[in-house]
Amino acid sequence: MAQDKQSLTGISDSGNHVSIFKKNKRLFLASFAALFLVATIVAVATGVNSRKNSKNEGAHAIVKSSCSSTLYPELCYSAIATAPAGVTSNLASLKDVIELSINLTTKAVQHNYFTVEKLTANTKLTEREKTALHDCLETIDETLDELHEAQADIKGYPNKKSLKQQADDLKTLLSSAITNQETCLDGFSHDGADKKTPTLPPSCSGTQTGSSRRKKMAVRVLFGRSGCQQQTGGCCSHRP
């Protein structure tokens, strides 16, 4: 743990509050991107349970097949590409892609935890900011627990569960992880930038800004387009 902390890039205490929290938000958004990646791939698993990959199919083809079926294929490709070549070359199934995605997400969230921990030492923080950061540490810790559970769950496949059951269980864990990250972001929702953020209908993907959009994006990723029950003015209502 201490070694991981030392390996992180330090953050200067000389920055003002706005710059600190802008940096912090970017880190959390990076975590969201990683969680979206895993969620999209897991959601696809439910729809492709009858499709078999040939044993001779290369790792590149498997990644392409897995990512092209997600809502965010470019995010999927770029995230998988960050893994060492020796790891990606051994991908032989959709399960391998999901497992790698969860592992990459876990590393990103771990990095966020140590970065937030460093931010708490900043002497220029207000009491509200300190409280928000400590709340973030708790929620990130919960997220790591859920990601570790997801790692163990996917490692145990195949088991007595069907692929659909496996995907549903993973989506439950990842949905909770995304909610935790959202709770963390909510602690910083009172700064000047967020006060200027317009409040838009809750499901207008592509037009809505701020934390609500991120949450609705997560719902859409996790539950797919089938979660849209009705559309009004280009916006849809998702199943709970």
C-alpha cells in the first residue's frame, strides 16, 4: 500500500480550491469511463451467450468482436490497449475481455483512492471540502470491495450459473460501484461550475450535463436501449 502511494505523482499544495477539485473531478470521471467500459462489455455478454468463438480466433479478433458490440467501442478499444501486450495477446474469449476490463477498472479506482488520500492533506481545504474528500475515500473503498467481488465472480465462471445469470450478477455489482462514484461526485456539486450547470430532463443523453447525465449514462450502459420505456422530446425514461 505504502509503495503504491509513493509511486503516485504528487499534487502541489499551492493550487487554489477550484484547480484542486477540477483535477479531482477529472480523476473520478476517468474512473467512470472505466466502469462504463466494463458495464458495456458485461451487458453484451447477456446478448451473445449463444455465440461461440473459434479456438483459432486471435486475441485481436476477440477484442474487436467484444468491443464493437458495446455502446462505447472506442472507449473499449482504448482501455484494453493500455494493458501490456503479453496480457492482451492471451485473450481467448469474451470472459477474458470482461476479466481484463474489471482488472483495469480496479487499478484505475485504486489510483484514485491514493490520489484522494493525498488531497486530504492539503491545508487550504475548507471543512466541507475535507468532509467531501473523506466521504469519497469511503465510497471508493466500497467500490473496490465490489470490484474485487466481481473479479472473484468472473474467475469462478463457468459454474452453476448461466451466462445470463453471471452477467446479471456482474451488472448488479458494477451498478453499485457506479453509484458509489456518483455519491462521491455529489460531494463536489456545489462549486461555481456546477451551480451554472443547467438542469435538464433526466434522460436526455447527449444534451444533459453534470452528474445527473453521468448517472443516466450509467443506467443506459448497464441496462441497454431496452431500458427506454417511452420517449418525449428525444428523451427516454429508463426502468429502475
